[in-house]
Amino acid sequence: MRRLLLAVAVGLPALALPAAWRPTERWRGFNLQQSHWKYGFVEFEEDDFAFMKEFGFNFARLPLNYRRWLSNPDDWESIAPEKLEFLDRAIALGRKYGVHVMVNLHRAPGYTVAGGKPEPASLWTSAEAERVFLKHWTFLAERYRDVPAEALSFNPVNEPPGDIPEATYARVMIAVTDAIRAITP
């Protein structure tokens, strides 16, 4: 599924995709925004997932800010695994209520759609930013490697700007997809 989303996003031929990419059912849902930076990192609530199930929704996109799981906010590489318990819980709640969870970085190393403190370098032009971006995604892939694709998917960045050359965007997204797939096909 992740490779299909990438292929569609960058306009690559779908022929290179595995045959079993399709979800077993149509996803219907919405963003759960409360953990986004501007809301002060409020926890996801069980009631949110229960509500979604009760009203026939089966998909929750979680827009996240990678700085939430840093041990040092001035060091974009300082991943603190214990700070991801909020996400562990959200994924578990999704599984409990049959709601597919998509992890999306609204703020990723080197890229943001949000305001606030700028990133130290651009994901699209800096090899260092791309390395750190891949580090975070490989960490997430490793952490959630045992969660089935029917329950969890990854959306590496939110709404990349239109001024990024297609070849640059494709290069970064292929690199992150390959890194994730090397851990959790």
C-alpha cells in the first residue's frame, strides 16, 4: 500500500507495485488532530476510536510532529523511544476498534507545513536532513514492524510544496519507502 501511495504521488508507473497492495475494504475516516503541535500534544482518546467505529468509520490519519519524541528539542536525532507511548496507544486503539491508522508527519526532519521554529536544513536539498528523515522513519518502521499493514500505514510527509522538482520529491520518497520496506515489507 505504501508503495502505491508513493507511486500515485510521484506519478510512477503502478506496474512496479506488488499485486497485493489493495486494502481489503474501502477506508473512510479523517484526521485526528489533537496530537499535532499546535494543540499542545494532547493524547489520542479511546472515545475517538469508539466514535469512529460506532459511526462506520475505519480510518484515522494521525498528523504528527517528530519533535514530540525527541529527548532534546535542539537535536533532531535525539529519538526518545519512551516518548512514543502515545502513538503505541493510538495504534493499539485503532486495532481494538478496527480503525486503520495512518502515521503522517506534518513536521518531519527537514520539512514542515506548520509554523514555529524552522527546520535546521531542507529535506529536499540537504543530504543531512534526508539522512535524519530516514533515521526517524526507519525507527518507526522498526518499532511497528509487527503491526500488520491492514492496521497501520505510513505517509512520510504532509502536502509537499508544489515548487519541489518532481525528480527531487521522487528521490526522497523512494529512499524512505525503500528504507521502510527493508524493515517491514
